[in-house]
Amino acid sequence: MPTAIELAEQFQASLVGEASHGFTGLAPLERAQSDQISFLSNPLYRQQASESAAGALIVSQSDLEFLQPNPSANSVKRVYFVAKNPYATFARMAQYFAKASGQKYEPGVHPSAVIDPSATVPSSCHIGPFVQIAAGVKLGERVSILGNTSVAKDSVIASDALIYPSVSIYYGTQIGERCIIHSGAVIGADGFGFAPDFSAKGGEWVKIPQTGRVVIGNDVEIGASTTIDRGAMSDTVIGAGTKIDNQVQIAHNVIVGACCVIAGCAAISGSTKIGNFCIIGGAANFAGHLTIADRTTVSGNTSIIRSITEPGQHFTGVYPSMPHGAWEKNAAILRGLDKIRQRLRLLDKSKSSES
């Protein structure tokens, strides 16, 4: 059981309180007990934090001063971890306790796994039941690939990656260190590329071979049932530190920068380039061949149809919900906006001529 001083040193927090106090884990403010740690990152919850039974709180300096205005007179024997970013410190501590108590994947290969003799699989890897690893695949140290996952020809998965069950990794995919890919994800499927060839008598959509790869940087997390298509000729690239939620669609030749977050059901069309540190809300969507500047924030359900060139902007394009009858009336007004504009122009011209 780690002590307060050990945790403070490991997570670079200032310690206020008993250094030898030990802790078993983390819990919410309302449920935490004397051997647990909670956190306060929003001043709205200061009163709840004050009343919490938590043995320790992760707080900012200003929250500490509110909770402990006179430390010498404070009768509550509580430990405080004072951090510049309490929420991030909480997340890192949570990782520490989760790793200590969570499931561990022991090195070894399940008898039902099928591994091509030309594949490189270090002895430190965990290969689960019914996993398929094709020719030329290279795994780094301590990679864990869980049941029913397939890794196709010439793919590379770097050290300490965790691939959950039933993931499909197509040929030539590159996955960086410490990546996490959740169940049902499909990495490297063909991009949606077809050339029209039609005439009056008929025709067809001619498939464009998708010969690029998917290249994923270090420390990327990809949610369940997310799909990332391979490039048509160049690569689809996901930058280091980016976190992608469930059921996201990333099309061929998309480039996503470093440390972006993309929430569930977002969709990015082909050849769009997303900058670094962008935040993309759920069900947001992007047209193809756009360039999105660094640190752009896009609200959920927003459609982006033009490039964004100025960094740090926040875009929202959600039409507010309302009763259906009211929506129909407003939609009718929207359809008539062009006629209203023409009438206003004529009115302006007539006023100008009269003056």
C-alpha cells in the first residue's frame, strides 16, 4: 500500500499532512473513505470536498486555501496532494492504482493461436486464443494481443501495445508504443475510393486500389468499433498521443496531428488534415481535402465544410432542437430567406433612388 510521501514524489505533488498515511485507491468525493484518495478540480464542489470522508484530496493551491484556511487549527486529519492540474494528477494516480490491481497478461502464446513462422514475436508478448498473426509481422516487447484478433501481413506493433479481442489489423499497418486498441476496431481497411465511368447506356464505379498504409504514433488509444482506413497511395496517419473514442470513422489519407481528442461517432472524410491538440466533439463531421489548424475545437454535431486556417478557434454549428411543428415553421422561413434577401435589396435600391 503506497504512502502519501511516495505518491507525492512519484506524481510531483506538494504534500500537506501525514507523510506515512497509506492508501488503497481512489474514489468519488461522496464515497471515498479514510484509506482512499479523491480529487477536486471544480470550485463548485468545494463544499462536497469539505464534507468528504476521503483520507486525501488532490487539490489546487487555491482549493487548499479554501479547505484549510488555518492549517494549525484544522481538526480533520486529512492529506492533501497539491498539484497545478489536479484532474491530470488524479488521472495519473488512477492509472497507477489500476495497473497495480488490474488484469495482467502473462507472457505466452495460447495453443489455439496461429502464428506464421516468419513473424517476430518476442517471448515477453501475450498472444491470446485464436489470434492470427501473418507472415512478416513484427511485435515489440510486452505486446498483448487478446483473443480472436487478426494481424495481417507485414504489420508492425511496437512495445507495450495492448490489442483487445476481435480487432482486425490489415496488412502493412504500423502501431506505435503503448497504444491501446479496443474491441471491434478495424485498422487499415480499404478507403472508399471509386472513379465514376458512366454513359447514357450505363457504367460502373471503378475501384481505386488502396495501396497506402495506416501509421499510428506512440500512446494512441482507439475506441471500440472505430474504423481507420488505409491510404489510397500515401498513408493515413494518426499522431502520437491522440485519443479516439468509439465508433469514429477516419477515411483514407487523413492526417490527424498529435494529442488530439476525437469523441464518438465523429467522421473525417478523405485527405483532410487535422492539426495538433485539436478537440473534436461527438458526431462532428468534416468534408474531404480540408486543413484544420492547430488547437481547433469543434463542438458535437458540427459540420465543417471549409478549411480552418487560424489556430485556436472554436466552431459550433448545431441547430437547436425544438418541437417538430416549430421546426417545420422555422425550416419554411429558412427556405424563403433568398426571396427575403432579394426583396430587401430591391427596397434598398428604391430608397437610394428616392434620396
